[in-house]
Amino acid sequence: MKPILDACCGSRMFWFDKHNPKAVYMDNRKLKDNLCDGRTLEVNPDVVADFRDMPFGDESFYLVVFDPPHLIHAGNGVLEDTWKEDIKKGFDECMRVLKPNGTLIFKWNEEQIRLPEIIKAIGEKPLFGNRRSKTHWMVFMKN
């Protein structure tokens, strides 16, 4: 098994190497679409699955990246009314597939849902992270 899981990879925007051989890329969709500005959006995960119910065994990865949908008002790929439960389930699944002392990187953009609401929903405070812009990177460690 590869040591890294990107649980909501989307188009792999923040990856320097979008085909890193150490990572398993997962998303709940596979698509290729032309954007209005002429660019192509491609979501092509290794594994198509829901972040709330991952098809991996317990303690499979050393590092998990969790960048779930963060919008409740937009087009496709938005959070549903059950977003608090969904984010909590996703966070718990990320922790489940992490090895002991593994690291979870949680990316959140608070354009529509503020960071304190997310931290309250998951029920755990990050070890550290960035809090200076609308996009936050939080680091958690599995006990």
C-alpha cells in the first residue's frame, strides 16, 4: 500500500507532482470538463469512493490529506444540509485509515462555513495550522 492518501483529490490543485507515486488519489467522481476560460478540469482519481466510507483497512496510511467540499451554495460538488455529520464522518474515516501517530492534513476554506464551526463539528482541535486567510491548513496527529 502507498503511504499517502488524498481523500478528496479533485483535480489535485495543490500537488506539486500531480502523479506522486507515494499517493493514492481518491474522489467520489471522475470527470473531464472544459471550463469557460478554455482550461480543462480533470478529476481522475485512482479510487472512486466516498470520504465518509473509505474502502481501505484500518491503519493503512502514514499521511492523509483531507480537502472536502466546503461550499453549501454553489453548483455541483457542494455540501448537503447534513454537512456537519458528513464532515465529522469524513474526519473519523481519515483517522481510522491513519496508522498510529500518523498525520492528517485538513484543508478548509471558510468562504461560507467558518473555521470554528468546522472544529466544533469534528470535535477535535488541530495541533497547529495557518489561520491568516480564508483557506486554512490544519494538522492533526492520530493518538
